[in-house]
Amino acid sequence: MKKIQLMIILLTNILFADVYATYEVKALNEASLNVSTVGIVSKINTDIGNQVKKGEVLLSLNDSEEKANLEISKNEYKFLLTQYERYKKSAEVFDKNSLDKLESELKSAKDLITLNEAKLSKMKIIAPFSGVISEKNIEVGDMSNNNEKALLKLVSNEKKLLLAFDSKFAQDVKAGDIFCLNSNKEENKTCVEIYKIYPALNNEKKLNAEAYGVNLKIGNFGDGLIIKGN
């Protein structure tokens, strides 16, 4: 009987034992920003360490030619539209082939506006979310060459803990479990809820998880314990 009780106690300890994990503080969102076309940088509206808002124009290339082309295409469309509407009112005077040809030209002119608008939109970098500029690799007057190196890097103000723990606990650790950071001050220990478990192993053959709610600087690291739920 005592052996059975001891086995139950040992099994309970194994099942509900805390799981050791390391952590690193990372930005919740990170973005490497670039333009998808080649051009000369005419304006940079931010710098390293600056706070930016979502939708803010961060960098612009010289787009005078693109703006001129867009304006020309709009004027051409307006001219064709006026002509088409005038001809349509007098449809009995003009043969159907002439109207069909004008209608086709009108569609092509509208498509050209869309194309020129798309070209113009590629001449700037817009912040995809609010955050801080962490890196700037270009200056006004430089040529953007559309390579892999980011012109600007943006990180969000919101942070997350990236946890790493032994893969043998894959079935034990779940979203909703609590992670407590190790601290010398037991009364001020920080504990946060795990909200995501990565399905695949990382390069170190460990599993990753994420948690919100930390007030630490990005880049900080340490360890702690995952308190498994029932």
C-alpha cells in the first residue's frame, strides 16, 4: 500500500511539475521596410529612435515623373469620357463599331490610370503599424536599388516574451498556462499568460511559446518556470 501511495505521489509530481524555460524580450511586431522600385530618395521623414504612427509616410523617392504621367493619363481619360458621352447621345449618327472602338479606348485609358497610380504608390514607404524606427540604412540623395537590405526597420512598442522549453513537454504545456520569470525578489515576481505555442521545433530542437504583458527592454533575456494548468 505504501509503495502504491509513493508511486501516486511521484506520478503526481511528474504530471504537475513546473517546466523550465528561457525567454527573450522581443517586439510584438517587426518590419523590414523597402521600396519595390529603383529611384533617388528625395525625402526621409524619420530617423532612428523616432516614434511613428501607422499610415505615416516615412520615406519618398523622387516621383515627379510618375506624378506627371498620372496627370496626363487622367486628362486623357477625361477627354475620352467627354467624347464618348457626346457620341453616345448621338448614337444614331455614329456606327456601332466607332462607339465600340471609343469604349475600348476609354477602358484602356482607365487601366492606364490604375497602372500609373500603382507606380506612384511604390515610390514611398508607409508605416504598416505604429512603433519605433530601429534602423536606417539610406540618406536623402541615395539611390534605392531594391536589394534585400532594408532601408528602414520598424519595431512596435508592444513587446512579447519568446519562450523556449524542452520538446519532451510538448503535450504538457498549453496556451493559458502561466510563465513566471525568475527574480531575486519573490514578492515582485512577474508572471504572464502564455497565448501561443509554436507547432515546430526551433534550430536548437526546442519548442517556442509566446506571452504578453512584460515591461522589460527589448533584447533582455533570462529564465523562469512554466506553471502547468490542470
